[in-house]
Amino acid sequence: MINKKNSLYKILSIMIVLVIVVIMFIYSVYNYTVTKSSLIKELKYNSDTAILQLKNVVAPFIESYSITEYEKIINSYMGYKDIFAIIIEDYKMSEITGNKALFITGKIRNKDWEVINYKPSEENKKAFKRVFYSKSQDIVNSKGIKIGKIYIYSSTHFVNLKLEKIVVHSIVITLLISLLLILALYYILRTFVLKPISDIIGSIKNKDKNAIPIKDLVEFNSLEVSLLSNSINIMLKEIRTSRKNLEELNIKLQNTSNKYQKLMNLSSDMIFITDFDENLLEYSEQVPLKLGYSKEEMKTLKTTDWDKKLTAYENKILKKKLSNNPVTFETIHTRKDGTTYIAEVSAVKITFDNKDAIYASARDITQRKESEKLIKEQKEEFETIFNYSKDGIAILDLETKFLKFNEAYLNMTGFSKEELLKKSSLDLTAAEDKERTLAVIKEVLKEGSVRNFEKAYLLESNKRIYVNMSISLLPDKKRFLIVAKDTSSLKLMQEQARLASMGEMVGNIAHQWRQPLSVITTSVSGLKLKSELDCLEKNDISECADSVVTQANYLSKTIDNFRDFIKGDKSYRRISIKETLENTLILLEASLNNNYIKRVIRINDDLEINGNKNELTEGFINIINNSKDVLKQNVKDEDDRLLFIETKKLDENSLELKILDSGGGIDDSIIDRIFEPYFSTKHQSQGTGLGLSMADKIIRNRHKASISVHNEIFKYKNKEYKGACFIIIFKSS
């Protein structure tokens, strides 16, 4: 009997050990296989998801040449530990750089699994051959044009490490469980297992609310009953443990659900889960907030209530496309109040409560779309201006080397495209302007732009041209944009106009000198006659001498003013507005007198500014000459030819100069154009249209003052007049 018991013990022990080992082995193999398959599937899914997201995200940045921005995005995606490398071929940057080779950038992991910048090399090519999974996608813009290509490479490095841990863990668990079960079996088989059936049934009937026996079964001396009793007790223990584990699992699931809901609510996007009949199953707080519905109203809503753009047929097609890979599309969402916005929706098929469902996130991209449209319009506008502008436009690097230019710039310089690409703007600059050009470049780097900068270009065969340019620092802070106009002919005409004005001035001064010379001649002749008649008195000599000295001083001052004006001093220093005006009026006195123009001068207020006296005199002469010509042409009655010049202090650091004539004013249809170069209402033989343009340039650009013109009706000596009124406001710097 004992031998039979021992035999049963041995048989049961061997069978149980074998069964446990086999089961644990099969479970371990199965667990390993399933886990490996799951990890690899997850790796591929993450890679596919990443490349789909990346190609859409980086497209706008490639369009706007924002390399730094999409490199930041690549770097963030390298946070997925299974991604070995992300490479982008940027066709747009290749075009703008003019490089025939592809512009390639990206991130890759080194031997220590650290993320580094990607550079094409043989070592990296070999590394790509060892990766487990790779995929590429074309990057297209909104027109469907390919603007780049993205590659993603994934490695099983971390998958293998995880699998190794699983294998070790499975072996340890198998050994521990097997050992525990064998020990338990050893204990059970050494005790009495046979118990009265009635006691067993009675104990089993004594159960709690969960139908689990309250007490363990007692042990008996009989091996079979004892074995049965202990087996039942073990089963009861496992049931209780399972029940406890199930309760703990329910608590964990509840906590997980709360965390999941919290994560949904933290997102700024609308997140919702629907069944395949568009009924809402779950949604984040942003859904009613963005759509304007209450939570009570949300209970009866379907997705079709706010997404009215997709037709029933399109919805049906979309659902067929849904899988574990997300589908992204754009649609129109309608709020409760009827307003709409553009939404980007990403949807994926999931299992929710053991049923197929759709998980979707929606983002308001109205502003992004408007920005993309604006960027596109600005780009097209810039390209049109760049290619078809009559002014020369060029893009330079920070060392002023030419990177890009339009046809007008080539025509202006006379160089070929290949020749100009080898030069810099400084290479073309005349020697006397290089130092000034470098100073302007520093100012552009500091202030961002400089306008109306004039300098000379020295081209082939020592050809010299004069250009007026505006320079701006582009947003990337690495390039300059210059717009240049050839002003050589304008400069020549300005000089010719200046010489013509000086010639007229000389003639008027010569005419004006006749009066003081006549006074001198008359005084001396009278003195001589009295001497011959022997009626000369002592005071006659004194009066004659005073008269001669007065007229000589007048002639000397006229000569000094004219000499100062023509000597061409270009230096800037502190000058007086009042003194400059007085000198100007002395130079123009003869011309104004010859045309019978009466002056009303009120220049008591004065201001000192930093400027050039000769240039400012030239500007005043051009404005006053313009009034003189208008008065001469339009006012037949010489008594009505009036010119008012007045200064008035506005505050401690600003002065207003007013020049008003009685010439009838300027036609309202052209008054806004009188400062434009070559614009004139006079006959071609009487004017070039440069006088007021030169005055505007001298006053506004070189002396940082403002100038404006308007028509004014005024009274003088009880008579009403109308004329052009020039207002110039100077500020002391």
C-alpha cells in the first residue's frame, strides 16, 4: 500500500513537473514571439506615423527656406529611441543656393546612440545597410509639386535589448513557479488528502457573497482525499487572489481612464471618439468649447452636425480607408452660431469597448492657411518684382558678394552673370566711396536698412556710373537685399541745371551791379565837377566817400556770397537757417528785381542744424526760382507779384520755414507729383523738371527735414490772392 502511494506520488510528481515545465516553456516561447512581433509592429507603425507627420509638417518650412525650423522638428522626432536617422533632401534650398548637388540635411545616431547632424559618408551608407526598417516619402507643396524627399531609418537596437530582458525574465519566472509548484506538490502528497465527501461539500457550500468558500478545507490522513482537499484549497486561494487582482485591476483601469480623459482635456485640439455611425462616444473639453455647444447639447450631436463639408459618400470612402495608420484631411467645421473655420482632422481606427471605433483629433488651421496664402502671395509678388523690375535688384552675402540678381542689374553693370557672381558690390565701388559704403553696411547691420544711398560704380574700361540704392538686411540676418537705380543721367542733368541757374544768376548780378556802379560814377563825377568849378566843400568829399564805400561793400558782399556758393564745399557743420536764407536772397536779389517781384521777408526766428550751407542754398534757390517763374508766367500785373518768406519757431529744437507766392497755386491733379524727377508743367525749353526734385532730395534726405506743399488763399493789403505754399520743418540734431 505504501509502495502504491509512493508510486502515485512519483507518477503525479513527474507528470505535474513535466506539464508545468512544458506549459511554461510554451508560454515563454509564445510570449517571446508575440512580444517581438508587437515591438516590431510598433516600431514600423511609429516610423510610418513619424514620416507621414514629418512630410506634412516640414513642407511649409521648406517652402519658406526655414532650415533651422524643420531641423528642430527633426531633432524632436529623434526622441523616438527606435529611430536611427531622419534625412531630408531639400530641393528648394538647392535651387536658391544654385548648387547642382542636392541639399541634404538631417539627424543620425552614432555608435553611442547619440543624435548628431547627418553628413553623407561611406560610414553612414554602411550604417544604413544594417538598419532593420527604412521608408521614404516625397514632400510636396500645396500645388502637388515635389519640393523634397524624406527618409526615415529604424533600428531594432532597443527591441533586441528588450527581448533579451524578456527571455531572462521568462526563464527566471519559469524556474521560480516550477520550484514553488514542486514544493507545494511535495507537501500535498505527504499529507492525507482523503476527506469525507460530505465535509468537502459542506465546506464548499459555506461561501461568501462572491460564491467563494469562506474557509479552507481541512486535511485528512488519506492521501487521495488530502490531495483533493489541498488541490481545492489551492484553487480557492487562486480564485481569491484572482478576485483581488481583478479588483485592483479595475481600480487601475479606472485610474487609467481618468488619466486618459485628463490627457484629452489638456490638448488644445478637439479630440473625440465616435462609432462608425458618427455617434460620439468620448470627447475632450475642447469640443464643446470650440463648437459653442453645452455638454447637454453634445449628448445628441453627431460629427455630421458640425462637419457638413464631407458628403455621405465621402464619409463612406473615408471609413474604408481607416486603419491602424492615421488618415489626415482638411474640412470645414461649423460652430453653433453658424460661423465656420478650416480644420485639419487626423483619424485612425481603434477598438473601443470591444467595438470598432474612430479616434480623431481636429485642429483649427484657419490662421495657418491665411499665413500660407500670404506667404505664397508675398513670394509671388517678390519674384515678379525681382524679375521684372526696371531697377536693379540683387541679393548679397554679408561680405557683399553677389548671390542673385535680376536682368536689370546685369544690364546696369554690363557684366555677364558668371562675371558678376565672382565679384562683390565693394569690388564695383569707386575708391572714394568705399569707406562710406563700409560705414553704411555697418548701419544696415545695426538698423536693418538704409535708403537713398548714393555712390559711384567703376565698371569695365573705367566706365563710371552713379547709383542711388536702398539696402535692407533680410530676415535671416545673413544676406542683404539692394535695389539700385542708375542716376548718371539725372546727376548730369542736375549739374547742367545748376550751371544754367548759376549762369542766369551771373547775368542778373551783372545787371544788378549797374546801379551801385552808376551811384559810384555819379558821386565821383559830381565831386570832380565841383572841384573844377571851385565850389567843393569839405562835407562833399565825406558824403561822396561814404556813398562809394557803401556801394563797394555791397558789391563785395555779393561777390563773397556768389564765390561761397560756387566753390562746392561738401562738408557738413553747424549752420544757421536765417543766415543761409539771407545769403540766398542776396544771390537772387537781382533776378527777383528784374522780374518785379516784391518780397515780404519775416525771418527773425532762427535755428542751427547740422548741414551743408551750399546744398541748402541750392535747395532754397530752386524753390524760390520756381515761384519766380510761376509769378512771371501767370501774374501779368507786376504789382501783384508777391513772395512771402517767413520763419517761425515751433519749439526749442524745430523751426518752420514758409515760402508763399501769389502765382495762382498748383493744379490739384498734379500737386502730389511736383517733387518727382523730370516732372514739369513748363515747356521743355524752359525747364527740366529737376529743380523741385533736387530741393526735395537736399532738404528731406540730406538735411533730415520735412517738406510739403499746398495751395493757400490769403489777403494782402485788402486784396485776396491764391498761391503755392511750401512748408519746410527743420529739427536741430
